Amino acid sequence: MTALEVTSDSLVPVVSARQPGVYSVTGANGATLPAGALAALAAERELVVAPVRSTTLRVAGRDTLVAAVDPGRLQAGTPDLDRLRALPDGAALSGLGDAFGGGGSGPRDVAGAAGRPGAELRIEPARSALPFTLQSGAVLVVTPATLDRLAPGGAVTTVWVGPADGTDRVGARRAVDRALAGQPQLTVTDTAAQAETLRTLLDRMTVISMALLSFSVVIAGLGVAATLMLSVSERAREIGMLRAMGMSRRQLRRMLTLEAVLLSLAGALLGTALGLGYGWAAAGSITSTLGTVGGPPVLLVLAALALTVLTGLAAGVAPARRVGRMSAVEAMRAA
């Protein structure tokens, strides 16, 4: 549950912010977007439109989808946006990193239907998530000038759209719907909706985990009750002596109940510490590419500890009632 909560706090807030735009527009099965749709989107003053041009070239002996986009029109939180802005002509960011084309950075031969014979493309070192983020299936991302040199007239199959200054998300969506009113074959995806879908999935997994945890708590409560009942039988002489010394039945019941709570709380504290540690490590491995990890689930931990106290109180009822019915003489005789 810790891993789920930390992962949710880490992933959900940045899913939308780290996308190239607030909305994406794509054609059916990766089809080229109509020029009329692009013109209609560009004509909306409430929108910042970033068309992604792409083409398939043979780079280093393999067919590779190469994409290009104007970095100045992408959302500020887009991963590797600074690297794209600083990308020189003739270079590319690779989604496969140094593993592309035989390992290591350096020039790669480029050929294809639109590629000029003898053209070269230098692969920048280190892997980049930007090609995959910009367009499904893209492996390399280059500057628009580089793509024009290698393959003039690359098709636009994806458009990222964001709100212009002074326009909110709702206003931008209205502008998108207005521009694409006559294009029912195009698909508009809301990145915020993707984040909500992710949150819903993680919330459902959390509910399932809580249900399993509830069964575990019930079983643990029965174990605590059985342990205390056995303890009462083994400590009959001690209980008889305490009664003979003047301890009341209420004090004995309170003592057994406190023992049950302390026993449950000790297990809960140890389990919580281990759960937070392992959960934090698991969430960190999942969210390592984001460079951020959400905070610990404080409310969840407090709720678990409160549930533990209640379980201890419930587990101590039967042993406390048994002790309350024992007299000093009966306890000494039973011992």
C-alpha cells in the first residue's frame, strides 16, 4: 500500500505536466493529418500548436521513424526539452540511447526514399524519452532543419496542442473542438484524462490491498487473543497473588487489555517501518525516470496504527473477561 500511495503521488501530478502538450491530435492508425485540420488549429489564437513531422529513414542499416518538432511550441515540462533546444543540425536524440546502431555516439549513415545518398546523422549520447513521448513508434528526434535536409516534406501524423497565454485548459479544449468540428476521423486525447485514468487504476489497487490488509488484521487479532488466553492460563498463580494483594478485577482487566494493545502496537510499528522502507524502495524504482518521489502516506500510516489499537482492544476482551471472573482462591488453586 505504501508503494501504491507513493507511486500515485509521484506519477499522477507529473503525467500531464511532462507531456509535450495539454492535448494531442492524431489520425486513425497513424494516418497523415489533413492540411485543413492543421490550418484550422493554427488559426485559433487560444492555442499553441506543435505539429510533429515524421518519416521513416534507413539509419545505420535499420528502418527508423524519425520525428521533428519546433521545441519552442512544446510544454515547458517536456522531458529533454532543453536537450532538444540545444540540438545542433545533423544530430539526433535517440530513444534507445547508445544501443542504437551498434553502440556509442557518432555519425550514422542515412538512406531512404527521401534521404540523400551519403547523408549522415550523429546520434547524441545518453537515452532520451522524447522520441517516444512525441510520437508513438518514433526512435529518433531531430531538428526541423535536419529533417528538411534528410527528407523534405515529412508528413504530420501527430499534433500537440496547448493553451496560449491567458487561456485555460477548458478554453483550449473549446478551441480544439471548434477547429476540428469537421474532422470526425481525428482523435483528441486529453493528458489530464490520462492522469485521472492512472489515478483511478492505482486507487482500485489500493482498495484491493486494504481489503487484503483487513483480513490480515482479523487473523492477527485472533492470534493476539489466543496468545493472551494462553498467557492467562500460564500466569494463574501470578494473577491469584495479585488478587490476594488487593488488585481489583477492573485493574486486572485493564492490565490484560493494555498488554493486548501493546502487543498489537509493537507488531504494527515494526511492520509499518518495514512496509515504509520496502514500499519506498519499490516506488523509487518505479518512478526513477521522473526524478521525483512523492511523500510518505501519513494518513494511511496513522489509520493503520489506529486500526491496530482497535484490534488490540478487541483481542483483549475475552482474556480480560476470563481474568475478571477468576477469584484469588480459584487462581491459586488452578496454579
